[in-house]
Amino acid sequence: MEPIVQARGLRKCYGELTVVDSIDFAVQPGECFGLLGPNGAGKTTTLKMLLGMVVPDGGELTVLGHPIPAQARHMRQRLGVVAQQDNLDPDFTVVENLRTYADFFGISSHEISARLDSLLTFASLEHKADARIDALSGGMKRRLAMARALVNDPQLVILDEPTTGLDPQARQLIWQRLRTLLQQGRSLILTTHYMDEAQRLCDRLAIMDNGRILDVGTPKALIARHIEPHVVEIHGPGLEAFRHGPHVLRSELIGETLFCYTDSERALVDALCEHPQLSYLSRAADLEDVFLKLTGRELRE
Amino acid sequence: MRAIIQALLSLRWLAVWRRNARVWGKLAGPAMLGNIGEPLLYLLALGFGLGALVGEVEGVSYIAFLASGFVCASVMNTASFEGIYSAYTRMAVQETWTAMLYTPLSVADILLGETVWAASKALLSAAFVLLVAGFLGAVDGWLALWVLPVALLTGLAFAAMALVITAISRSYDFFLYYFTLLLTPMLLFSGVFFPLDDMPGLVVQLTALLPLWHAIELVRPLMSGEIPGQIPFHLLVLALYCLLPLWLATRLVSRRLHR
């Protein structure tokens, strides 16, 4: 099958600064593709190029079979976007937001009326149909923004940090809805700072930094490729002794915590039990370890 | 310019117009009260109050002279406020335009919709001033109905100019430059309140470069039952004041939002 998105050598510079540096990636139909990276990695610029909002300085880009930006308008007819800042229309109620947005796609009032109920159900906002936007919680707004992105029944939905700023309950509901979209056969592209979110939702993801894609793969493959299977985090006086503890393949001292990477945590944990002054956490390696290994630990501000 | 003409013919901008009309419809009551109340009060107070001192101006009663100026001034004010404060809010604060750009709408579609919308509001306010003026006996004959298309064209011009200012603004404070340096002098020196005959020649020449004077040159005769002179010239100037700013605003807003 033809990919939903195909980028080859995609590049964007602002003056001297190369924000996106010749990246290649493809998104397959029906998959959830994640873009991960620290602030300033080039995620948002990449998304804006996909939307046709920013014109690339080099490379080729095809979205939903249309060359971008040349045919961006045609492509957007079948695209849904959920922006980081919800930019809902504060002058309108929930239903008016959906109706007005449908009008921008040239969808008739009759046609959108027939679909309003299912959109409201999707957003779990049946009881808020006539509420003003400022009366909605953060989670409700985000769900409405998602429903609004579906008025044109898009094949591809792009979400920029869909759960940033939401409480755990609200995030769970968003994740459920994103899975619903995948079950309906839509493709998703999302950016996120939350590794747990990426690990849960994304079929494949690309880790970006400084405008480049450092690696692409399934969450499992990325972890297997870059990190030993187990991580033991040790905290307390005398932890230095464990830098070369049993089965420790690699270790890092970050601040006051020692990270020991191992293929077998048993022996290490047994040894730690003899040092009650040390606290430790033994866990499986996860995406966050991969992310920090690839992008470094310096603060990005 | 081609993008604007294509956008105009596609009629996609109508969706933007309808969005604004829907919002306006929610507060149409107070808005229309203002549309009628303001000119009624001003024409009554200035027309009869000052009119008693002034008597006739250019062969018509002062209230008739003032009414034709007022039609044009209300077009200027309405289109400018909508194109500046309301449009800026939609662009920079509510990010309504950004959300529109995720749909098949383009910057040209959005700005056309905004321009025609602001001009529509201006047309409505002109119609109300005309109605009030007619009610006060300050309108002479049905030729005055030709004022409405002139008001629409003038509204388009002031809306397009306002959108240029909106496109380059970083905050609401910036608009004061436009109001103080351009709109207020235009209002005072284009012949809204008094004829320009006794003004220094330079003032008259500068005024003739600005759109409000051309609108008044068309509207004033029409409201006193006469056919204006140099109609094509005045229309051409007003048309240029629509097209050039619209083209410029489209470029500026594209640069601002597409990055």
C-alpha cells in the first residue's frame, strides 16, 4: 500500500538556523506514528510542513497522495488537525463550533446535522452541546478539538501534544479515543513529550533532535536496540561501589542517582539487599531511557 | 493578486463571512441600537444645534451637509474597527485564523471573508444613517439609494486598509498610531463637518489622496438629489484602496502565519 506520508530529504531553515535537517520518514496507512524530541528538536516545524503551513526549503513531501505544499488545499480536505493550543472559537457553543468548522470544509448544514450526535458522543460532550467554550474543562476542550478535527471524516489526523496539561483521568479518555480512531482505520501522527503515551499508543515512532531523526522503530525495537533489558536506579551513600556491580554492563551517575544497566538484575538486587542504607528501583528498560540516551540529559530551554 | 482573484471566484470566503455573521447575530440587538442611536443623537445635536448658528452650507441645510459626511464617516469607523480590533482578536488572540488554515481555506480566502464582512457591517451602518437622515428630512430624493453601493465600496477599502495594520501589529496599542495619525486627521479634514473651501491648499491636496474625501465627493451630491461629477475617477481611487491593501495584507498575513 502507498504510504500516507512520505518525506524524503525534508529540510527547513530559518536564516542560518537549520530547524529540520534532511529527514526521511514514511507513515503507513492505519498506523499511529509518533514524533518524539526535546523542545526545539524540529517536531512542530515538521508538522507544519506536513500541513502545508510552512514551505520546505528542500526535499520531497507527499501527504495522502498529494505533493505538499503544491496541493496542500486538496490534501487538507481529508486531513484532521488537533493543535497544541485548542484554538476553539470562544464566540460559539460546542455545537456551533462543530457546525462552523464543517462550513470551512464546504460541508452542508444538512450533512453535518446528521453527524452531530456521533461527534458529540465521540467527545463525550452530549450533555454539553449548547455550553459555551469557557464553561468547558481542559479535557472537554481537547475532546471537542478532536471532534472538530473529525467533521470532514479525515483519513489522517495530526495531533500536536494531545494530552499536555491534562489530568490523568482526562488523558486516559483521550487515549481511548485515539485508539477508537485507529480502529476506524484512520492514520495518526502525534507529537508528545510523554514517553508512556508514546509507548502505549504509537506503532512506530521517530526520535528527533536538532532537526534530525536519530532513530525510527517500534517502541520495543527502539528499547532493544539502544538499552540493556533492565535498569536498576540506586540512591544513597556508597552507591559508587555498584558502578561495576554484578552483571552491570553499563552505568551512569546522574546527580545523586546511579543508573545501572544490566541483562540480569537478580544478582544486583541481591547484592543491594545487603546495603540497607541504599534505596533502589529495579525496572524494565523503557522509552525514556532510549530518549535520554539518544538526546542527552541537558536541560532544553 | 491572482491568488486573491481565484479566492474571490471560489466563494470559499463566504464561510468566513458566515462565521462572523453568526457571531454578530448573537448580539444583533445592541449592535443595531448603536447603529441607529449614535447617528440620531449626533445629527440631532450637531445638525440642529450647530445648524442654527451655521445656517446653509454649499446650498443645503447644515444637517443635510452633515448627514452625508456622517454616512461616510460611519462607514470608515465601522469598517476600521472591525478590520482592526475584531480581526486582530481573531488572528492573534483567539487564533481563529490558524484553525481556519487547517481546513481548505487559504489566507486569501480568510482576508476576503474578513474584508467583505467588515464592509457589510459598514454598509449596514451607512444604511441606518441614511434612514435616520431621511427621517430628519436631510435627504433629497431617491437618488440617495446610490449611496449604498458607494458605501460598500468605501467599506471594502477601509476594511482592507485596516487588515494591513492588523497584519503588522504586535499588540492592541499599535492601533493608536493608525487612528491618531491617519483616521482622525482624515475624519477632520475630509469635509465631514465643514467644507474645505477655506482650508490651506496643501490640506486639500493631501486630503484628496485619501479615500474618505472621494467617498464624500460621491455621497454628498447623491443625498441632495444631484449626480456627482468625476464618478469614474472617484470610483477608481476607492477601488485601488481596496485592491492594493488587500494584496499587501494577504502577503503580510501569509508571512506571519505561515512560519
